Amino acid sequence: MNFVVVGAGAWGTAFALHLARGGHAVVLAPRRAEQAAALAASRVNADYLPGIPLAPSVVVSADLPAALADAEVVMLACPTQALRETCGRVRAALPPAPRIKLVLSLAKGLELGTHLRPSEVIVESLPGLLVGSLTGPTNAGEVARGLPAAMVLAATANPPAVGEVQAAISGPTLRVYTSGDLPGVEFGGCLKNIYAIAAGCCDGLKLGDNTKAALLTRALAEMVRVGEALGARAETFYGLSGFGDLVATCHGGWSRNREFGLRLGEGATVASLLAHRKTVVEGHKTAESFAELCAAKGIDAPILGEVHAILFAGKQPAAALSALMTRGLKRE
């Protein structure tokens, strides 16, 4: 298949490498022309995925009209808050009769203000195209190096094209499952980043394994409760996009969200950690959007609420933990 990966951060670059290993035609389309020129010349994404060379077959180009001319699958590998703008650029570059079978989001977050999931933003921005989400416990560096992993793909409908793309993406190092619960798949990917910040706070405070195990257990229960209240299926959160991604992101030393929380637990401020970052901590803005959504719909999410208080109200992580530990007692 002909793939175009829009966005050349760590994850977009890693997935382009995976697709190239599978024998597909791949165009990696950075947002900025200067980034495309540097990447095409060096063949290494030094800023976001250092030490891993691009496969010779990966074409690097910021020329979206040329890249999309023969595209069958478009993957949007950009931060959630940049997704609408990215879709606008894609829409302006589409040929009159696009051959696109599926547009896939690789983002994990909710849009600020609208509280829309990534696929909902894409549907609004690129009407008439089949849209889906590809998510799961996948660290970019490990996927780029070809270490085994598994993901889940869900779409707005289930025509034969979904199975074709599932088969095309799958291979010896990546197993892709499908799901009929697109909201649940995306909510899991959103929420786990928030709970990873909380897990990082536990690490920064040096609270030990008991604390972190209790946190993750209750975080999963909260994910299910929030997801069901928003129309998702409970069982989805016990799969790759929920439990799987939660475990990976809350324990992985590579996790930006966990590291962000760890630094907060050690005493750093939110402002200092956000200043001059090259990479995005998706859980930060997602916590803001989800807190607004839960408040508007009357959904009880105490862990999420405490993370929001740490990030946006200056609450100390130790005080947030105390608030959770002294809540009213109840049955599990």
C-alpha cells in the first residue's frame, strides 16, 4: 500500500520505519520544509528519534500535494492540539479524486474547548473520508527498532478497507487487532497519559511499589467509569488501548508523561517543565480538557481531578495523594 505519515516526530518517524520494513511505499511528511530538508539529508531524526537511521525506501518530503497524489492510507502523527490545523493542510493538498482508503489518527488526547476525540476532529475537517484511530502500548524507539508490539485499530465504519489496512500494517514485529468501539479506543489512549503523570508523581515522591500498584488499579477502574459515562464499552479498557497502554506508559522509562510527573514529584514546577520543550506532554492539556468534560457531565473522577489540581491549581503532589487517601471509605 501507499502510506503517507504526516508529522515527523518520534512516533511518525518510527511508524514510517515500520511500514518500510513491511515493503510499503512510505512518504514521511514533516510539517516544516527545513525539517524535511535536514531529515532527507542526514537520514536520521536527530531531534526526536536519534541513533536510528531511516530506511532508504522512506521518502521524506514536505510537499503534501505530491505526497497525497497516490496515497491510500494517511496517518496523522501530530499532537492533538495541532490536529485540526494539520487536517486543514491535508484538505488543501488533496487531489480532486483522492485514492485514500483510510485516514488514521496516531494522536492521544482531547481537543481543548470542543472536547472532541481525534477521530471526531478529523471527521469534521476531512468530510467524506473513512477515519480511524491506531493506538496501543507502543514506544516509538522500540517500534523503530523492530521489537515486538501489538496495537488496536478502530474506525468510524467497518468496510473491507479496514481489514486490508489491518493486514498491511501487521507483520512479524507488530500485531494489529481491530475494535468496533472507536470512542473507547480513543478515550483509553487519552486517559492513560493523565494517569501516567500521577504514576510519575508517585515515583518522584519515592512512594514505592504498593502505592503505584494501588494507583494503577484505581486508575483503571476510573477509566472504565469515565469511558462508560461517555458512551464507550467497559471491555475496551481491559484491552491494548486501555490497560495495555496504561501499564506501558506508567512504567516505561521512555514515557514523557511519567517523566513529567516524576519531576513534579521531585519538586519541579509545571511552568519550568513546559518551558523550551521540543516534545509534547499530551497528558497536560488532556487533563484540562477531560476535567472540563467530566465537570460538565457530572462524572466522578477523583484521580483525574487531583492531577488537574496539580497541573493547573498549583497543588503539591503530596497533598493530592493525601486527598485521595482520606476520601470516604467504600466497597471496591
